[in-house]
Amino acid sequence: MSETIIATAEEGIRHLEAHQPVGDRFELAISNSFTFKGKPDKVGFGMALILNRILKMRYEPDGFEQKDGFRLYRYKKMA
């Protein structure tokens, strides 16, 4: 996947549709100021929508790393 930092849930879904993961692992950079429907995603609903897409692609979470201004989420192929 590309090194784009995702700023919104809507952008994240579009990004996954345009750049579907291949291989056993991939990473997704999510901005610390991530939003859903134009508002801060304080509850995590926007991330839940993105994760739902990722799970449908048969990948699962594999940790994350806090970076300067974003988190780098890691995903691995389901066994």
C-alpha cells in the first residue's frame, strides 16, 4: 500500500478500494486528527468502518506504532 496518511474515514475507505492489499501483510497510516463525517472520530466509528472493510478482505489487526502525527496500523492475512 502507499504511504498516504489517511485523514478521514471516507478517504480511508476510498483508499482501500483503490489500493487493495496484496500479500501477507500491509500497513495503513491514520492521522491523529482523523475524522468521520467532518467531525473528530472520538468514538472510533470511522475506524470501525475501515476495519470492517479490512476484515472482509481477510486481514486482521497486527498492532500499531505511534509516529509523529499519525499511527501506523499493521494488518496480516488471516490464518
